[in-house]
Amino acid sequence: MATARPKPRRRWGRLLGTLVLLTVGLAAFGLFAAHRHIRGIDAPIPAAELLVRIPTGELPTAIYWINTSSQRIPRKWMLDPGQDKDPLTKYELAHPAFVLRWSDGRLLLVDTGMTPSAAASFAKKARFCCTKDAGRHHGSVATALGDEAKKVSAVVFTHLHEDHTEGLRSLCEHAESVAVLQSPQQATEHNYLTRKGQKFIDQVACADQVTLQGRAPYRLPGLDGVSVTPVAGHTPGTQLVTVHVRSTSGVKRYVLAGDVANVRDGIVNDIPKPWAYRYLTVPEDDVKLGAVRRFLRGLERDQRVEVVVSHDLWALKAGSIPVFARASNGS
């Protein structure tokens, strides 16, 4: 007696089910590998004195921020709602670049935000999971800098997620060469989320990649007053950027902390990101990241350092760093 063949619809259903299982399995394996990787990375936190000691040399005279895009997102997607005492506090996701200016007009960027097209793509992904807000795109960092874009001598990144690196391309319209200064850890340690950012830097025509020498905190050659310190927990290659700015009233100290926390209250009150974020969206080691949060909280409280997280728009507006203003004398 002949064996009955499966109906075509049933065969397609089995094939689809197999593909779904394979996709889920590969995703689960990728997350497991990323969690294992990030837990294997160790970057000892240095003594606070190494970061707050005023360095010698000509310090930058001004620091600013430029917001390349923003999007309203419920705070519960950015801060663990089970530990957040103020879950209804206003929150808006920012994608900034920070600008340091020296007296001779040189500029250093810390992160570069996104171009409008990249910001639109990012906002679309965020709408899929977390918000109904379509977001606002404010132009690239080069557009905001205007004529001063050609004075950008170097860039450092707090980490290599695309919303921090993608704006680098816009600088190539104004400069033939921009030094991208990276700690050895950032230049060599990658996972699937940061590998894309490194590949992007590799492909940007004007990017002149320089690996910093010595040991942490790494000083930036020719850019006195700024150092980078690798820290563990968020992504491979995450680093704190410490800045000393000299003004007529003295020296002001900042630590640009990137995504160690997405909401400033994460630092102030030692609250992690939501479970789904740190386990599914961006695999993190919260034990090590928690140690960094508490270090930064103590640094701000005891050493009078202003800690700045990248994505909290309202905290950026309330902080002491002003929005970028072009030099009135053109220098």
C-alpha cells in the first residue's frame, strides 16, 4: 500500500516551524555568548584621585553639548520600574555629541550622535518596542558645528553603539582627516553590538584611527585635560571620558559616562536598567556596571565632579554644560 505524501500546506508549515525554531535558537545562543563575553571582561576601576587630579598643560576652555535627535520614551523602559521612586518623571531620549574647545580654536568631540537618516531608523526601531513618539531629528553634528566642523581635530567614543558613532561620517564633508582615539580595549574588544560600530569607523574615509598608549586612565596626545578610562559592564570597549575645563572661575571637572546609565537617576540612586533591556536588548553585567554606578556617585558627591549620562535629555538641560555656541570671533 503506497504511503500518503504530506500535503503541501503541511510541508510548508513544518518548514516554517523549523525555521522559527532555528531563528530562536540562534538568537538565544547569540545572547548567551554575548552575556558570557561581557561577564568575562574585567576593567578595574582606578583610584578616584587619578581622575580628579588636575593635569598639567593647556586645558580646554569650554565644553558644550549638541543634541542630534530626541524621542519621548516612558521612563520604565530606561530605568528598572521596580526600584524607581519617581517613575512618572519626564524622560526624553537624547543622542548628543559633546564638544570641547581649546583657546586656539581646536575642537574635540566626545561621541558624534547620528545623522537624520540614521536617527529616523533608530526612532522607528524604538517605536516598535517602546513608544508611540516618532522622534525629532535635529541635524548632524557637522551641521550644528557649521564652519567650526573643520576645526575638529579628534573624536573619542564612550562606546561603539551606532547611535554614538554614526555622526562621524558627517565630519568628512569638512575635514580630510579626523583622529579617532581609542583605548586598546575599545579598539580590540567587540561583541555583535559594537562590531558594527567598529566596522563603520573602519569604513569612514576621514577617520584616522589611533590606539592610545600607556595605561588607564589614558591621556589624549596633544589634548591636555582629557583622559579615557575603560570600565566593564555595558559593552566591550566602554570608557569614561574625564574632562577638566579651565575658566575664569577655576577648573570644572566632568565625567562623560555614556550609557553606564540611561537616566541620571540611575547614577544618583544606583538603579539598574530594566531587566529586559540588560538581558535581551543590550547584554550587560550588572554586577560590574553597578560597581561603576556607585563609583561615579561617590566621585560626584565626594570629589565635586559632574557626572553626565548621554541619553537623559532633561538632565542634560538641567546640568551646567551649555548647548553648543559657535565661536563669535571665528577662532
